Amino acid sequence: MRFEGTSNYVATDDLKVAVNAAVLLRRPLLVKGEPGTGKTVLAHEIAKAVGAPLIEWHVKSTTKAQQGLYEYDAVARLRDGQLGDERVHDISNYIKKGKLWEAFTAPQLPVLLIDEIDKADIEFPNDLLQELDRMSFDVYETRERVEAKERPIVVITSNNEKELPDAFLRRCFFHYIKFPDRDTMQAIIDVHFPGIQKTLVSKAMDVFYEVREVPGLKKKPSTSELLDWLKLLLNEDMPLDVLQQKDPTKAIPPLHGALLKNEQDVMLFERLAFMARRQN
Amino acid sequence: MFFNFVDELRAAGIKASFKEHLVLLEALDKDVIEQTPEQFYYLSRSVFVKDEGLLDRFDQVFNKVFKGLLTNYGQNPVDIPEDWLKAVAEKFLTPEEMEAIKSLGSWEEIMETLKKRLEEQQKRHEGGNKWVGTGGTSPYGNDGYNPEGVRIGGESKHKRALKVWEKREFQNLDNTRELGTRNIKIALRRLRRFAREGSPDELDLEGTIEGTARQGWLDIRMRPERHNAVKLLLFLDVGGSMDPFIKLVEELFSAATSEFKNLEFFYFHNCLYEGVWKDNRRRWAERTNTWDILHKYGHDYKVVFVGDAAMSPYEITHPGGSVEHFNEEAGTTWLTRVAHVYPATVWINPVPEKQWSYSQSTKMIKELVGGSMFPLTLQGLDDAMRELTRKKH
């Protein structure tokens, strides 16, 4: 069971080592990186590569750690008690399994993705420490212990909105997906657009890396944006010379909506273009 | 095994612990990696480094600890083909230099020496004074195998001349920041007072059970969610001498906005006068009268000033002392008013505490806020928050 990247995911050597370490030692893999560098996709690809089902837990600002274990629907039980429903005698009828429970008891070894863990409250990772470490937890209502027969493969992604506590980090393998260099980017594009015109790609990449170099951008475009943009360029049948023109007065690349996601950034480009026009 | 490595990592400020060390050994034991230096580097990196800001430091430590140890590890001994040597020489030598070398002896002899030197270089893997691979003067390329150097024979076995960790690709990410947002938030948490206010939108389970038991039918009780009820007024000094601290103040600000629901912030310049503003671009057009603030926000608000308090003493003591406009009333008057209306007032100063005594104005302002001036460090923030909680309105 070795992860070597897949037919539509380009994995660098260091990423492979980190993934394999996490898979073999069954410790959580924490993946960080700029938005759009393929953190979430990685979990999908690991699941595909090792042939395991994927259980996704998308964390939001309101998500509580307890929700990943289980939830006790007391209101439903109260209601059933009113109506004299038979189910009311068994409390386990009202226990809703969370994603962690699902992952621990899955018939086939799953990959559990805890997506964007930094979105939740600052204590969220701490609340999951024990559970992720021992891969077991107690259900107090039914006095039962849920224990993983086999430790699931856990992938955790973070966007760095909040820093994570040390104790939590100690238990993980860590990988920072660095922004791909040109060669890797070329490989990624080849995987996504087989048979795309080479010149178009190289021109588009020139523009793309130039845009990334512009100082003061709020949100630098990333891999997923480049892929979207290429798709658009292909769709629109953009003539090559539009990309080629080196006229600074038209500093905004064509179809920039796919690359620049922030109106301040678009304005920045407009200002640059304006300044270039004035200089001439 | 590798104890030295762990020690070095800790010395460099990477929080490597025994636990991580065991994980590394376990991974090696389970054959997670192939036995190559690169794979070992990747594995240990993913075990020990948990923050992309520390990656560069890790690369440096790795280089220091394993330099020379790993060079020939798991690879074939070097043999340098004759024609390749020639290619190198031709590539890097001007005709004149070629002549100069030829004067040293026959071509074969030279090549033999070069070959020896290269082999030696391979083993030592660092500069020195030999003429292959030293800085600049050598005809065989400038920096030899070192990071900035010409990679002699990139296509050959010498590809490994530049190790991955020597590239130091993560240099840009290294930030020796003192305060991360997480730490700031943890410090700000001291200032929490939970209360249930507002619209009832959460099920009150105990209340519901009690009500149901009392009535005999299902009686759903709702209650407002528990919120941090602390109210905060934040005054931020902008411009001029505050510029070096923008990053720090931004971090504090972003931590504060996510931590406190009842937070109002205003900007001022150097000292508080009759007007403050909320948008720096429209600071002259849209001003808020300081009196309005004092009237609008109740005594239970806690006030935090963030500023370096470095200015001319006249800006505090005299009417008309402001550098930007004519203020009718002195800064002292305004600061006293604020401190009077809001007993819980602190001043947070990004300037290191040691330097405070050199500035007259800092001492004056510290007095004006009742001595509650704290440095913008974790300890300082912690103390400031304690002070705010202590001073009940």
C-alpha cells in the first residue's frame, strides 16, 4: 500500500514520503499550504490510491468536536416519551453517529478527511487529541466504548487561519504543500489537459507567474485558479497573441476573473495599467 | 540514534520532542522510506517540523548535522568519465585560460589532477582552497558544489551535488515572529465573561426537562446562546512612528475582532483629541467626535489604547500641541476624561519596555492611564487583560 500519486494527481517526492509515513504508521497527516494547492484533493486521491472509502468531515466555525463523535438527540426522545413510542426505552435510538465514529467502525478501512480544521473554535483540535491518539472514545449515555478495530488513515487540512496547539501537532505528520515550480506545474497541467497546445501553456504560465510576482496582491492565484483559467482560455479559443502582447497599458490578463478573486487585486492591476499609460 | 540531531533541532528553536524522535525511529523501523538521504530528509522533516515557517531552519540544521555523513550513503562510488571532464573544461574555460592550463602540463596530466580534485571535492563536499569549486578564481566553475555554485555535470551522477535541503526553498517562509495570532487569542481569552443575552435560539435542555416534568407535556424551553459579554473599545494609533509596528498591531487587531463580539475600534494619531476616525482613507472627511463616544458607550466598556506614546510632550500637555491640527483642548484633558468614564483602561505599547524610560511622553501617558501601560508581548498582553478584568467598571 504505497502512495505514488495517481493518474490525475501529481505528487512530489516529499509529499509521497509524508503520505506513506502517515499511512504506514497510522498517524494523522496534517496538510497545509496556500488555498488551491490541492490539499483536500489529496485525501480523495489517497483514498483512491489505497482503495479505501473516504469519509469527509468539513469543519465550520460552529463545528464542535463532540459532533464528530456523536450527538444525543434529547428532544426526539422527549417527544417520543410524550407519544409513548416504544423506542424511547433504548437510549441508543437517539444517539447519532458522528464522522469519527463512522470511521472507527467502518467495515472497510477508511480514509477520514478532517477538512479545514482551523475554521473551528480555537479549542477544537485540543478536544480531539485523545480521540485521535487512541482512536477510541466513550459514549456516556449508553456507557459503551467505541474503539477502532484498525486505525483509520486520517488526513487533516488547515489554511492557517488559526494556529494549532503544539500537543496536537506532536501527534501528526506534517506536510506543507509548497507552491509548485514550473516543472511540477507543467506536469499538473499535462495531467489535467492532455494534448493541450504547448505554446499556449507556456504563454499562460508566463502570465500566471508574472501575476503571482506582483507585490501587494491580497490573494495570489494558485494551481486551481490556473487550471480554471486554462479551461476558460481553451473554451474561448483565445488567440495566442492576446497572451503574448507585452503592452503594459493592458496589464490585466484576459479573462482575469478566473485568476484574481478579489476586487482590490483587480483594482491594483487597473492602477498599474493606468500608471503605465500615463508614463507613455 | 540521531540524538545529536534532536539536540541541534531544539537548539535551533524547533520544538522537537522525545515523542517525535520515537515516531521517526518507528517509521524507520517500518521501512516507510527507501534508504536514501533524500527520503530520510523528507521523513524527518515531516516528523519534526509542524510549521512552514520553520522549514528553512530545519534545512539548515539538517545540513549542519548530516553534512559529510550522507554524501556517499547508499550510492555508487564516483567515477568521472574522461570526455565529461573535457566537456566541463571546454564549457567553462575561455581559450586563453585553456592555454594557461596547458602551460601547467600536458592535457592528460591536468585532467588527471582535475579528476582527483573532483573526487576529493566529492568527499569533502565543501569549499576550501582547492582550485576546483572555490569562489570565482578557479577556471573550473565558480562555487563548485556549493549551493550557489555551478552544478558541474547536472546530468551526471553529480546531480546530487546540490542536496534538496541545501536549496533552502523555504527561506521566504521563515518568520521569527514573537506573537502568533493563536498566542494573542489565548492571551485575549483572559478577558472573557460569558453571559446569555439576545434572542433565545438554543435549546435549554435542563429547562425543557424540568418544564416537561412539571407540566406533563412537552415544554420546549429556549435560551440565548452563551456569548462573551465583554465590551471593548479599541483605540489604535496610526501613522508616523507606528509604521514599524503595523504587522504586530494588525495581528492583535485580527485576533481581537475574532475574539470579541462587542468590539468598537477607532483610530487616532499620536494622542487622543476631540476627534477619532474609523477609516484611515477618509480620516479627515468622516470623523467621530470623542464626546459622542464617551456618551454612546457605557461605563462597562473596557478601553484599550494601542500606540507607541512617542511624541513631543507638548502634544499631550498643551492646547494646540497636535502636529496635525489645532486642538482646543490638550491631550491630557481627553485622556483623563476617557480614564474617568471608563475605569478599565489600559495602554498597550509595541515599543519594548526597556526603551520607555527614554521618552518623556511615554512616562506622561503611563501616568495618565493610571500606570496601566503594558508592552505588546504575550506577557504584556496577559497582564493587560488581567488588569482589565481586575478593574471592574
